[in-house]
Amino acid sequence: MSAVSRRLQTLLEEVAVEQFDGQVVVEPIEGYQILTRRRLVDPLPGVRAAAVLRAAARRVLVDAVEAARAAGRSWDEVGEALGLPDTDEPVGEVAFALVVEGREPERAREMFRVPSASWRCGACGELVRDQGPFESHPADVESGHAADCTRHLADVQAWRERTGWEE
């Protein structure tokens, strides 16, 4: 983790605690006698804090771009400074769309790659691949839970009750 990422993580925890009643716990890292890690007891105040930091970072970005334009820098230079990819659309136009319109640049889609997130399940401890809330059955969108995972089994049961379907 970079120094900037560590500072941002510390700021996120501070915002989560101060603005959203989050609580931080320091716990030992399994398998080590001395090492510990900090984490929010409930991750949702962290999500809220991250949204606040994203909005603040967006405002800082807009201010920096406006200052660059005022200093005579071109939209192409701004796009290059932002590290925008070279696409069919000129980088300056992509930069303007991103900064002024809030429109994210098109990303090249990788063939055969399904967008997903990965996280360790708090109930079974297994690494789960999560494809999002787009399908109905929990097994269609989350893979990796242990067969006896109480969380996953509860999700499946709630799905059965909600839909009236049996597998």
C-alpha cells in the first residue's frame, strides 16, 4: 500500500468515526503474535466516508483543472496529466467530458471477462467472487462460499421465500 493510500485510509477512518459514528477496532492478525490491523466494526460508515471523500476529491480535481486552464494549459495537456487512455476520441475531449460533465471515459471491454468484486466472507471465511445484484439466485452471482456457509444459506432461503421457487 502506498503512502498516499495509507493516508487516505486514515482519513477515511477519521471521517467514518467523526461524521458517521463509526467505530475502529484494532485486532491481532491471525498467525502473528505482534502484528495487528485496524478496521471499522461496521463497514457502512466507511462506505459513507468514502463517498464524502470522493466528492471532495472531485471538487479538488475540478479546482486543479480550472487552475491549469487559467494558466494556459490545454485540455489535451489536462487529459495527459489525468493519465487518460488514448482512444478514438481526442484526449482533450475526454478530459472535458470527465471533469466538466462528470462522464467517465469508455473503457475497453475485455472479452470473456465478467465484472466482479472479491471479498472474504465474514461467515465462512472463504474468498467470494461477487458479480453484483443482477441475477436472482445467490449461487448465480456469488461463488466461493463454503458449502455450510450460514450467510449464503440464509441468502438462498430468503430468495426461495421471496420468489416461491425451489431449486
